[in-house]
Amino acid sequence: MLRRPAPALAPAAWLLLAGLLCGGRVWAARANKHKPWLEPTYHGIVTENDNAVLLDPPLIALDKDAPLRFAGEICGFKIHGQNVPFDAVVVDKSTGEGLIRSTEKLDCELQKDYTFTIQAYDCGQGPDGSANTKKSHKATVHIQVNDVNEYAPVFKEKSYQATVVEGKRYDSILRVEAVDADCSPQFSQICSYEIVTPDVPFTVDKDGYIKNTEKLNYGKKHQYKLSVTAYDCGKKRATEDVLVKISIKPTCTPGWQGWNNRVEYEPGTGALALFPSVHLETCDESVASVQVTVELETSHIGKGCDRDTYSEKSLHRLCGAASGATELLPSPSGSLNWTVGLPTDNGHDSDQVFEFNGTQAVRIPDGVVSVNPKEPFTISVWMRHGPFSRKKETILCSSDRTDMNRHHYSLFVHGCRLVFLLRQEPSGEKQYRPAEFHWKLDQVCDEEWHHYVLNVEIPRVTLYVDGASHEPFSMTEDYPLHPSKIETQLVVGACWQGGDLHMTQFFRGDLAGLTIRSGKLADKKVIDCLYTCKEGLDLQVPEGSGRGVKIQANPSQSELTLEGEDVGEVEKAMQHVAYLNARQFPTPGIRRLKLTSMVKCFNEGACISVPPVDGYVMVLQPEEPKISLSGVHHFARAATEFESSAGVFLFPELRIISTITREVEPEGEGDEDPTVQESLVSEEIVHDLDTCEVTVEGEELNPEQESLEVDMTCLQHNGMEVSSSDLGMIFTGVDTMASYEEVLHLLRYRNWHSRFLLDRKFKLVCSELNGRYVSNEFQVEVNVIHTANPMEHANHMAAQPQFVHPEHHSFVDLSGHNLASPHPFAVVPSTATVVIVVCVSFLVFMIILGVFRIRAAHQRTMRDQDAGKENEMDWDDSALTITVNPMETYEDQHSEEEEEEEEEEESEDGEEEDDVTSAESESSEEEEGEHGDQQNANRQQQQQLEWDDSTLSY
């Protein structure tokens, strides 16, 4: 039987066989033909405090070459990426299981996740995978770092505060907020808040909003303090609780807050802020605009406000008006005395005001003022009148003195109308001319002070009331007056009826500063200056404050209006509203303040209403100055000097100073000691004067033989005016004390018939503010020396300096002024020179006679003593004691030489008696009696020396 041939081997079998025959190498090479395989994406989780990563799916690499050794085994994993803090290790080569772990400590707060790629590679041909290694594709790995609750919640603010109004329930008062530094939502989120403080009417929700659980009461508690804590979702509590302050304020009332109803103003301190901390409470209302009006009430001060109280003439000069104004209602003085009978305001703190009660009037003396209707003139007056009356009330009237009742010119009030009448003087033309001008004014009868100025220049008359011009609403014409030789009478407060010889149309009200100035009209600038107040409201807003605020003020600065849309900017402007009084010595007292506001809101239906505010400024009493006049108050000059053209200067060394006295509190520990008294310190100040009046005492000046004269050039240079009369001389004008000194130094007294004149006395008084502050009365006595020998007179003057009498005041510091120094014109007393010489000669004779009689008596006494002791033993004078009475004086008369010296001394004393004043001189009989007393005194002096013989031994 035939055998079948063996089948042929397949190529693969042959290769396997060859591999077996060659030690198996060929089979292994052909076996590692697959790459390892990984999942395309892996997601892992790792905790902050751990390094093992939990992957989903697990890290397992598969190889189709398994279960072949080496080729089917996984030898490692490789991670690709920059700064990847992970590595991968093989757990089981045969299964391909691997593990990813962190190479460093992870921090979720720094990085929450990582992404990188990973590859697996097999072992290839050997156990170390060094040959014929195959790598898998790159798989993406996402690893998330799990958070650990390592941080506690922290509040954003150190403390919280809010303000609520009592009586309301709020849905939310404020919100507290805490944060957690952990990275995960679980541990980084705040899940709850809690109020730690017990028993408070507040709650807080999980979002941190705090609200009240009941209506709050300001009277019960003004403020609550709460401690609040927070928890994160991991139940971790905040490390520190937060403090919450909730303030309760009373029920909101719209209005101004933070102001004082009394503001004290110290004179001389400039502008004083009235509302430095003011705030407008709007109660959270939406405000569109605010308008505020501040009013300063000064109508009760002086003539409507605090103005300079100088005389009207002085005020005209201060305001730049030309001189020539005549004051019809001056303060009563020596020569201007026609207002003495009028009642006044009883003081000079503000101004001199004259009251007319409907029964009083004053006649102006002849020659005081002259008005020519053909020339322009001005009438100026301050008037307060009211209420309404149908009777005519005359302010000023010039009428016939006798025979007829014609009114030449007059200014009167009729109801609430002011009427000015001016009749033309007789002329050849008989034509109608404007004669009566009417103004209808509310100011005439409102019982307030107003300033009236009439500029008269026919046919035009212009009236200014408080600086504003007014045209007459009606005018009446009339013929000129008929010619007559009747003199006129000028009256203030009524009108004189010359035909009936009585007063009529009496005025009821107050007048001040009534003046007439002829030849020129008042300028508008002068009128405004006369009316300007020295006190008022002031507003100086610094840059950057009060933006968008409109400010308006009235001319007298007594009313300010502020308007703006921003409440805060209006408040800033209000904080700079100030009171200012420019007077050095303001009128003390109360100035009322009123603050009214108008608020507009976006919601007009619910807009707030701001109530008005009332307060006052208290102007404190200024420290009153003490004006002191000092200088030489008693001197004499030769008769020839009085008769010369230069005359005699009355006040050559006059000095004017003003002082105020301040209280100085003690310093140191004595402040609290009630026994320590405050000390007074006198300080010299500088201010102006407006009047100095020199009056003669005794008989009035006789214009035929004596006069007071002054250099008019110096007066004009200093802007002063002077008026003289038989009573003396008055200097007026607002100027410095130094200027008044300069003018008064040059005041001279002349007497060109001084033969029978022995002395003249004058008095000087200066004042400020129209008599508000008056100086002391400085008296000067000047004596006339009658002599026939000018040379002897000069020598006699040089020998008599003791009759220059300086005046000393305890309150005046006169250091540096040697008032007691000899004056070149120092003189003897005022008695006649012949009488003095006779009296002094007789006095010397009596003294010498008395001395000789004393000498004779003393010699007789000495001779008797010597005769009685002729035979006695000698004196042992070793123990001689002389006792002298220390309370008495004596003269040694034991020798002839000493007696002669005494005679010489007494002779000198007799010569010195020539220096006594006329007041000290007595009749010759009285002097003789005095010499007899002096002789007795000399005899007593001889017995004043007594021997103490208790220790003598015989």
C-alpha cells in the first residue's frame, strides 16, 4: 500500500520552527507587533493633604500581544506637560495597571485643577523594555484638587454702623458680609450668619441683612451694639465676630440743625460766623432745590441800624461832601444850646435822637442858616413817624416872624405823604412857579427810621429815601410872595404863625441829623454813604465751597438770600454767613436773626416743609475809652505878649491820650483761689475825636479887646472846622487825637488892652462820637505880668520855675513828658507886683527884728549864768550826758557866730517868701501876727536843749 506523502508546512509554521531552532528570537520579534492601548480621557481627584489620585476610569494599559512575555507586558507610563506635579507608576506589568500620584503638596487655593497627557509603553523584547518598545497614544488626564476646609470666614469690614429713625420697622437696616479663603464652593461659601448678642430686637438672615424685629424707641435706648458671626458651608465659624452699631435718632423733623440761638459778638473782632456747623435735615426726601433767607433785625438800634454817631456835619465830611452843612438839631453845648429843652433818647450809645410829642418845637437862632430859593440847597433828615394822621405835622418851617402867616419854605407830613413847600421870593415877574411838591410814601407812617434827602433846584426837587430816588406824584404852582420887610423865623417841630404869634402844626415823632446845606446839591455817593450801615450780614465763601449757589443781598446788608440745587453746597455756603460790625465802639444790645427756607422736591405732593429759625446776636458792651487831657495848667506871660500879634499859646504842651481798663485774670495756681482778685491793666488805644471845645470861665470874651485865634491853614490841612463866639471856640471834624493836639497847640489868646487884666481862665473838653465819650475838663489859668523893666522881668522869670504847675492824672502815663521842667515863661503869682514887694519887704523886716530880740534875750541869760557860777568848781564833763528829744528840732545858739549864721539863713528864708502865690499872700496885719508866733517859736527852740545832770559830781 502506498503511503501518502507528508503535507507541506505553511510559511508561518516554517517561521515558527525556524525561531525554535534559532533559540526562539525570531518568534519573539514577530510577537510584539501591537502598541499598548489607553483610554482617551481620564478624570482624577486628589485631596490637598493627600498625593494619591483617584482616576475614573482607572489607569490600565492593554496590549494585544499579551499574554506573551515582555511584548504583552506594560513597563511604564510617561507624563507630558510643563511643571506637572504628578508622576505615573506601574502597579502590575501583566495587567497594565498604573497609578498617578502628586510629587509635591498641592494647594487648592493656588490651583484647583491640572490637565496633562500620558502614554503607556510595553516591555518590548526584554524585561527592561530597552529594545523594540512600543508606546500607546497620548491620553488626556484632568485632575481636580479637592479642597480641605482650612480657612474660617472673615468679615470684610472691621465694624458696621447705621442710623435708623425711631418708630419704624425696616426690611433691612444694613448688611454684614464675610468671605472664606477656601477654594471649593462647599467651604468657601458663607451659609449662615448669627447675632451673638442676646436679647436684642434684631435678626440677621443667611445673606447678612440685619433688620429690627420691633419698633425702636429713642427714649429707651439711643444705640445698640451687636456682635455678629458667620459660618461657611463646612460649619466653620468666623475667627472674630464683627461689631455692629445701630444708632437710634428721634422721629425725623425737617429743619436746620446744629445752630445756636444766641451768638455773642465781641467788638473789634471782625466777621463772626453765625452758623458754623449748620445742617439741613431733609429726612431722606429727594430735594430739587433749596432757597434760604437770612434776616438781621436792627430797626431798634439807633436810626435803623448801627451807624457812625458823629454829628451830621462830621458825617458829611467823612462821606466826601463839601463843607457848608448847617446842623439844626445839634447836641446841646455852650454856644449851640437851642435844643436843650427837647427830650432825647437819654444816651449816646447809638445816636442823638430828639423826640417831638406834638407840643414842643425849637426856634433856630438868627444867622444860623440862610436859604436862597434861587440857589440850589439840600435838606437832610432822619425821621421816624407814625401812625397815620390827617393833621399836618411840620418838620421844618420858615415863616414870617410878625404881622403875617406866610410860609416861605417848609417840610411837613400830611397823612402818609411828605410835602415840601417853597415860595419864590418877590420879583418883578408875576408868573406861576412850582411851589408845593407831594410824595406818597409808606415809609412816612410805618414807625420805622428812614433817611430823607431833598435836593432842591427849582423847578426840580428830587427826594431820596434810604438812598432810593422818588419823583413827586403831584406838584402845585403858585405866585411869588409879595414884597415885605418882615423878618422870618425858622422853627423845627412846628410852624410859627407870625400874624397870630403862636406855634401850629406840631410834629409827632423822632428826628435826628437835620441839616441844610446851601449852594450845592448832595451827590448820590454821599447820600449812599450817609445811609450805609456799619453793621450787617457778610458772606465770604472760600473757593471750592458753595458751588452753584446764587447769593443776593439788599443794599443795607440786613438780608441775604441763598439758592441752590445741591443741599450740601447750600449748607457749606450757610456755614460762612457772618455778622460784621465795623464800628470801633458799636452799640451794645440784641440783633434779632431770622432764617426762613423754601424747599422744592421732585415729588411735589410729598415735599417737606422747613420751619423758620429764630435767634439773635448779642453785641457785647465795648470797653469804654477814657480820654485824658494833660499839660501845663497854670502859667503867666508878660502883658506885652498878650498885646502882640502872636498872642499867647494856651495849650503849648497839651497831650491827648485814651486808655481802656482790662481785667487780667491771675495765672498759675491762683486761678482757683477765691481770695486771689483779678488785676486791672490800663492800655492806651488810638481812636478819633470829633469835637474839642474851649470855653472861657468867668466873664465872656469882649470882642473889642480880646479874642481866641487859630491858624486856619492848619485847620484846613487837618479837615477841621471851627466856630467861635463870646463863650469860646469849638473845633469839629473827625480826626485823630494827634491832629487835634497839633491844632490846639496853635490856639492863641490875645488881649490888646491888658493894662487892668490880671488873669484869664479857660476850660478844654474833647469828645468822641458826638459826645458819647467825653474827656476830663482840662483847665488853664494864665496870668498877666505887668512890669516896667523887661530885663528884670526876664531875670525874675528865670528865678521862679516853681510856678509852672503840671497837671497829673493817676490814670495817665506821662512818662517821657517833663511837665515840671521850667518853662521859659514861668512867672510869679497873679497879685500885683507892687503889693507883693511891699508885703515881702515888711515880712523880712519883722523877721530881722525878731532875730535881734532873740539874740539880746539869749545874751542876758548867758551873763546871768556866768555870774552865778563864778566861784563854783570847774565842771567835770567826763560823764556829761546830753539828752535830745528826737521828736523835736532845735538850733544851736551857743556862739555868736552861729547866731549870725541863723540871721543869714532867716534872711534867705525871707527872700524865698517872695515866691508865694497870690492865694498864699495875706494882709500885712496877718503877717505881723505870724511873725509874733515865729518869735515865740524861736524862744521855745532855745529851751529844747536840756542837761541831764543825774551823773554829775560836785
